[in-house]
Amino acid sequence: MKDFNISFIRLNFIKPIIDGLKAEYGISSQDLGIPDKLLEEPLSLVPQTMCNHWLELAERLSEDPLFMLKLSPYLRFENIQHFNNWVYYTPDLAITFRRINYGTSCLQSGCTFHGLQSGHIIKWCYLNPFVHKQGRLHDSVRVALMMVNMLRHYLGDKFVPLQVNLTGPTRDKPRLEAFFGCKVNVGTAQTEVWLNNSVIAPNNESQWQKQAPLRLNDAQLDELVNIPQPHDMAKSLYSLINFSRYYGRPSVAFLADCLDMSRQQLQRRLLAHGWNFSSMTSYVLCNEAIQYLFKGYQIEDISERLAYSNQQSFCRAFKRLRGITPHQYLQSLNNPPVN
């Protein structure tokens, strides 16, 4: 039984889309139904199903099936907060390829970035089995643009790939080919950008410039590496409950929508694993509260971010699980015991 087969994508990985939609089409995050509190936390995990919903809504609001093309200037690895400069802090293009291929596993679960070589051709590939219908094309174009923009960052603005393969339904191939400047196939099994292997070799005409290395504090690093894989049901449910509190008190109905199943189906599967939704929610919110306390947030702000009705309700829930109040826990952080 597959149970909860769900993938997540970090907000900072799709934030360039949100910024581009606002700048190019006047479509705001509110128009897409994205809470302001979520936007304040770039490393938040977003269910792929919710991301798909935002992309499909963006197509309707923009009235442009290929709106992603207009967002190309925003879709760059250097625009991904906390990830940007680290990608380019390498001695050559081959190392950057590899960094993106394994580094993106901290930005999106359930997908793969990898390279394949066929003769003199290198195929830079992206496979995401968790997108559906028109969302497949939007997601595929997004990644293809990021790949091409990275190559142009290194090889110059005139670089054109040998071929681009896109997943999803076919939409206006002539427009796609005119934009990429090469042959484009749509409806393929995975996203691919083809290039000649000779571009990997360093040359004197390279526009390569080293950037600053990855710098994160302990809390950010812990958050970045903590992303559940689709088969890990317990961690996926934790992340899903944590995401749902941006929309109010976590509920079975909200989670069921994110999982594309009925409320009854979700309740049966929780019961089959001996999981109680109310207990899981309390556990998740308490652990997230500790993360906020560690980061220096005020208790009143934490209770609001975790969708409690008031500060007193939050403090009572925290004490039930931890045995002490948030104030007492905060004092223990500021005044650790002396051995």
C-alpha cells in the first residue's frame, strides 16, 4: 500500500515564480492564495500538489498557457535564497552541474536531477513524477529555463542548447522553439536540455565568476537538510501538518485535499498505522514552537504563527507536551544549567 506518497518543494525554489508573476502579470501572492506568513519563511516545505494548484491558477489568471517563458529572467539558481551563491562557488562548470544535481535534493523531494552522456552529447535531465496534467508542462518549462539560464551564466547569453525535451501536454511548439532557439519536443518522459560535451571544458572566453560560499546558521542548516522523502509516511505527515497551519488550525480535510484523497480515506489510513491526528498535530506544533523559540521569536508571535486561537491556549498545549511553559523553556535556553 502506497499510503501517503507525497513530495515537497521548498518555498525558496518557487519564490522566483511568485516574484515574476507579480512583476510581469500583476498576479499577487494573495491572488494565488498564498499566506503572507508562509512567504516570510523561505525554507518552508510546500506540498507538490499545492504548488501544482498555484501553477494552474497562474495560467488561468495570466491567460497564457506558456506564462513561464515570460518569467525566464527570474528563474535562475542565483535567485534561490540560501542556495544561490553556493551553486557558483566552484572551479568549473562540471562541478556546478554536480552541485545542482545533488544540492536540489534539499530543495525538492521525489525528483531527480542527473546527467546522461550519449556520444558527444550531454543530456541534463530532470524527472518529477509528482506533477500532473498542465502542471507537468509548467514545472518542466520552469526547470528547463533554470538549466539554460545557468548555462548562459557560464557560457554567455548567446548559448543555445542542441535540443530541449519537455514533459506535459503540447502547447504552442513554435513559440517554445522560438524562445529556446532549438528543436523542442513536448510530451517526453522527462525534462532534458542537450548540449555538446565540449562546453564542459574550461576556456578563456568563459564568463565564470566565483561567488560567496554557502553560509547558514545552525537553525537554517538543520531546516535545509530536513526534507522528507515521498515514501517516509511519518515525516511527510509531519511536514504536511506543519504546512497546513499557515492556513489555520490543521485539519484532516485540508491534509486530505493535499493528498488527493477523501477525508474518510485519510482517516482510515491514519487508523491503520495507529496514528491519532490530534496527537500528531500537538506534537508537530510543539516542535515547531521550540524551533521558533530557538530562533528568538516572541511567544505571542509564535502562538499566532502556529494558528492557536490565543497565547494562553498555546501555552497550555505546550505545557501538556513538555511539562513546562514556553516562558520556562525560553529561560532554560537563555540560562543553561552549569555542570
